[in-house]
Amino acid sequence: AQSVAQPEDQVNVAEGNPLTVKCTYSVSGNPYLFWYVQYPNRGLQFLLKYITGDNLVKGSYGFEAEFNKSQTSFHLKKPSALVSDSALYFCAVSPDSSASKIIFGSGTRLSIRP
Amino acid sequence: NAGVTQTPKFRILKIGQSMTLQCTQDMNHNYMYWYRQDPGMGLKLIYYSVGAGITDKGEVPNGYNVSRSTTEDFPLRLELAAPSQTSVYFCASSQPDREAGELFFGEGSRLTVL
């Protein structure tokens, strides 16, 4: 069965500093990995995805994520954090390319202090 | 362009009552999903559908039923409401192939069972 873990409930970063939100996954076969962001009282918004190819994928709002097969990780990164990046971030995985069944992690709350 | 629309936004039920959460999308997406979000627990997949007439169970299907008679609509039915079903429910849709995994979410339906 597929699963995804986000080991940190909360990440605190000063504005302008780089940020990393961690994600590890477990899936048989090739994983299809995603990051979503949720602002208060809203639905989730798609940020980026890894299907195949380059291990570093770029997404919306200056975010990027690095796929590491040997460590089964897909960490979300941004070189310089903004206060407006403060939100809840979810990692997700699908066991196949159809992405018909997508399983989400428990979420990490990112807080950027001015 | 409305995207994914969920109704109602808020509802309070008594134990044992039944209700249907409505979800409709106007993007002609083949895939649709129902998730529930509990505090600190991330999103759990309840049911999903890859097309009209096709539905499948997710991680937490017990106590729920779905149908998909049209491409646009994917209602979620609670037959005998229980306090454990108090949650925020999100409907989402996506298109397979190149956009696989890029889910569009509704604004959510907050359900309280007393």
C-alpha cells in the first residue's frame, strides 16, 4: 500500500531564509509525487509534481522539490521565504501515472516570521 | 468558470440522520474525489471515480456512499451520521494524462454531527 509521511508538524523560518519541508514516501513501483498548499478556510491548491525525468522539479510561487529515490524523499524547498508563504503544505503520492488514487500526508504548517 | 462547487458549506446533523454532500465541476474532468480533513490528520481519501458509472473505495469508505451518474456530479451520501464523521469534506477533480495528479479542490463542506 502506498503512504506518505511528513515528519514535521510545523516548520518555522525567518523571511528571506531558505526553507525545506520534508516528505518521505512508500509505494511499490515508480512513485508519482505531488505538493499542495492550503490557505486558511480554503481548499488545497496544486504546487508541483514529479512524474519522471529531472530530480529537481519547479512549481508555482518559486517553490521547487527534489526527488531522491534512494532516500524515498521528495522535499519541498524555496531559496528565500516570504511571509505570504505561511500556510499548510501537503505531500501526496500516487502509485501509478494515472493518479486516479492520490494519498496525502498529514501536512506541515509553515510559519514565516518577518 | 466556477471550477469545483460544493454544497452545503456548513451543516449540523443529529446522530442517525442522513444527508448528501453535493459536488459538481464544470471542467469536464474525468476523475473526481472525496476527501475528509480532520485536524492534524491531513486528508483521507473516502471514494474516487475515474468516470461516469465508475467508483472505487479509498482509505476510509465506511459510513459513506457515492454515485457518479454524470461526468459533472459526484455526490457523497452519509446514511447514518455518527460523531466520528464530524469533519471538513473536500471534493476534487482532475484530468488524467498530462495533467494527472493536478487536483482542483472545492472550498469544502464543514459537517458537525451532534
